[in-house]
Amino acid sequence: MKIMFKTPRQSPTTSPARTARVHFADLYAGYPGHPVLSQLSGEITRLTMTALVGPNGSGKSTLLGVLAGVIHPTSGELHCTGERQPAYVPQRGAVGDSLPLTVRQTVEMGCWGRRGPWRRLNGRDRTVVDAALDRLGVGDLAARQLGELSGGQRQRALIAQGLAQESDLLLLDEPTSGLDPEARERIEELLTALVADGVTVVQATHDLEVARRANACLLLQDGRLAGQGHPEEVLTTSALARIWQTL
């Protein structure tokens, strides 16, 4: 197994927009006694919105975990360019409602990677947290308990935590699942704006309309890559029927 994190070197003729932020080859990963990903090869292009699509159990969350560094591949190669570790935003349900955390404390946890857990934040950290709260429109909710928020507010708080990590690669697991249409649209607009500002965004989604609006798509089936490329080329009627009819 080979895992590499490195800063990209650009030649004068290389377009940054076409450089792979992450490249993986022949990747295998899973959990003890439960393999999930098999022979997975693909890439995430910088400065794009990439959608991970597939049925439940197809490996979307596992792939996000591998890209985030929280799940270690059992074999294969993973090359990540960039100076910072990816920022990972899990599904909303993975964060307990009973945790006695305010919105601000939740976002401050995004600074732990560079400060260490529970260490006092410095002035720059507080500026980063304030900017993330404002960017996601939850600054006025900073003193509220996370468990008191609506689904859309809570999701924006978790994305703000991801932004506080100051990474140029944001990984999200079903960021709009279970939200009302207005909340989904607001999250989509925010993610699109982040890409325009230089952040590479990868999101796992069941929503095919969200996936079709992405710049690129990875279609997964049974832990393998069933398609990769522009959504119009990948999410064809025949491909989707083939995958979902096998369930």
C-alpha cells in the first residue's frame, strides 16, 4: 500500500484547474471482516464539484473516509496533493444531538487539527471561526446548542466546522439529505461558491439532480467504479437502470 501527501509542482504549461487533487489506483478498503472497496481507480480534479453516486452499500462513505484519512486502505495507492489534510464533514446523524456543544464550539473544533483538542484558540483562530460562521450564515446562532437547530442550520454549522480547517479539499457525506428544498438549495449555493473561491468539493449524494449539477461524477457499484466523468456521460438511463436493477 502506498499513501502519499505532497504539494503539487506546476510547470508553466500546466493548468491548475486540470490537476488532480487526489489520485487513487487499485484501492482496496473496508472494515474488519467486511471488505467494501475493490480495485478502485480514479481521481478528483482540483477546483471542481465531484459527486459520489451509488446505491446504499456501494462504498460512497467508505471512499470519503479513505480520502479523509480516517479509514486506511488495505492495499493500493493514494496520492493527495496540497499542503493541508482534507476537511471531512460526516452525515448529520453521525453527530449526537445530546452533545452539550454550542454552534461556535462545534465550529471551533475545526481548529483542533492545528491547535490540538481543547487548547485555547489564538486571535487568528478566532478570526477563522468568525469567518466560517459568517460564510455559512450561522453567526447569529453561535450561542445556540447544536441539538436545538433545524436540519439545515445544523448542516451549515457542520460545514462551517469544515471550513475552519482551512483545507482546499472539502469532503461531505450526504450534505443535503433529509433537508427541505429551501435548505438544500442554500447548501448547494454555498458549495458552488466555495468551488469558485478555490476549494475542491467532493460530496456523496443520493440525489441525482444534485449529482447532475456537479462538474464530475464517480458512480459506484458494490465497491467498484462503474463510471467516471461528466455527469451527462456517467449518469445515463442505461447505467442507472443496470445498477439499481441489480439490487
